[in-house]
Amino acid sequence: MIIMTRKLVAENWRLEKARYALVGNFCKKCLGYHFPKKQLCLRCKTSEHLEEYKFKHEGKLLEWTKIYDPAKGFDFAGPYYYCIVELEEGIKITTQLKYVTDEGRLKYGMKVKLVFRRLFSHGNEGLNTYGFKAVPVY
């Protein structure tokens, strides 16, 4: 278990900007966005036109589902909603959907904002992973 924990800690640090600041790339040549950050633009296959880009924390809700039986590490959150959000720049991400008080008010295309919260815990080691979750804007 210690090896697994160290691997997760290393991955968190490697993805720190993407996970904690919502940073990816913007290509000035083809005007494409990438998240997480890429070394090569996936659209025009160049690297010299890529620049770091901090995504806005706003988007729209595309799909959602309610998870009744949480996976290991998410026990504290169940039941919970998981969703696909399209950010204003057109990038699609998956994340938890928080603070849903009335499921009937969820609508395709409704505005959501991304907030920084705990994603899950790594067992008894006391390590937590943080990142963004979506919150409906009613």
C-alpha cells in the first residue's frame, strides 16, 4: 500500500497545475484548447505555438448520473452525482456535481461553476486528493 500511496502523491504533484489551477494549453496557430496540458497540439501537430492557458471556472452541464454505490475512497460522498461539463472554451471534463438539492432542476445546458474541493481520500494514510467539482448555478 505504501508504494501505491507514493505513486498517487507523485501523480498529484505532476498534475498539480492542471488539477489545482485548471491549467492547460491554447494553440495560437489553430486556436485549439487542450486540457490537461499537452506537449504537442493535437489539432495542428505543432508545439511552437502552444502557450499555457488558465481555463475559466464556468461552463454548462451536458450529462449527469447519480451514483448510489460509491467506489472505494468515495464512501464519504455517496450517493453523489457525476457529470460531464463543457467549459466556456469548449473543453469537456468529468467531475462530481455538488449541492444538488432538487434533481428535477438539473437541465441539459444549465450553467455550472467549478469549485475547489476534496475529491477523495487514500485510505488510512491520511492523504487527500483535491480538485474541482461542478456546482449548479440556478
